[in-house]
Amino acid sequence: MAFDFKKEYKELYQPKAKPEIIEVPAVNYIAIRGQGDPNAENGAYQQAISVLYALAYTIKMSYKSDHKIEGFYEYVVPPLEGFWWQEGVTGVDCANKADFHWISVIRLPDFVTRADFDWALAEAARKKKLDCSAAEMLTIREGLCVQIMHLGSYDDEPASVALMNQHIAAQGYANDLSADRLHHEIYLSDPRKTTPDKRKTVIRHPIRKV
């Protein structure tokens, strides 16, 4: 059976619909940086997602190619994730999507090396006729965080964030959002197939002990 990160690391991908504090280890990602409204048709964000998935599936299916990755095992491609910020705003302001800066990411299995990633870049560009030059292999260690499973529209996230803020204040923590520690979302529902009220999104914020 293929390895499924969502099932094997439930503490990272399946939090409850109430806030919880967690220590997040270092994770390797395929990443693309950009800015602008993620809902813009054929915009930078939509183009970035196309490249991310092209690379993710190139690596996933590499065992069928001439490029053999040491330590490879079959796995389910992890969900799309995003790190978000806006200049001069603590957290995110959903009402001003055009001001978003983002790092859109998909997790990489630990067996993927830099050489394997570079091969995937060249292979995806050749086979899919895509410009993959903006993609990078990025390691992020989030460390101490608060997270929650948000159920519903992305625009309704402030209510879940308010619950997170109440929880950490009661536990003696404070938000630690900064240029290096960002608002993080993990998308467990495909918005093309799931109505807004049924969407599941992990929201994660960095925190520090007061």
C-alpha cells in the first residue's frame, strides 16, 4: 500500500476542529514564490500550482523512468499547502487578496535529494512543456505552532484564527508571526469538487512562550 503522509502523520494533517499546540519538524518541499490574488483566472498562483503538481507527479512516477531514486517507495502525493503574508499586516487580511504574497508548496518525501529534484525540473519541463524555473527545493522548520482544522470557506478563516488566539493566550503563549514565520494553510479538500461549506483546511500559526 502506498505511503500516505496524511495518515502516517495525523498530528500534522488531521488536527481537531479546536486549537492545539504542536512542534512541527523540518519538512522538505517543492516551492514556488509569488504574489497576487490566488483566485485570479490564469494568474500567477494558478500557474504555480500547475508547475507544483507537474513536479510532484514527475517524482512520484520516477520509478517508471530511467532515473532511479535511492530509497524510493510508492506514496500518495501530499496535499497542496501555502504560506501567506501581506505587507504591514499581522496574519492575513482575506478582504484584500490582491495584496497577498505566498509560497505555494507540496511536501517532498525525505528520499528526494537535490540531484533528484534537479532531474525532475528538467524532466517536467521537457515532458509537460512547462517553465519550471521558478520552482525550488525548500526546507522549512516551523517549530512551535498552534493549529486547527478549519471547516468552511477560506473567507471564514478569521473565526478559526480567533479561536487559536484565545487558546494560546490561555496557555501562556503569543503569536510569533514574522517575515520568517508565516501563516500556513494545508488544503485537504479540492475546491473544484468541494462546496465552500464542506472544505477542510488546516490553519497553522507560529507561537512563542510568553
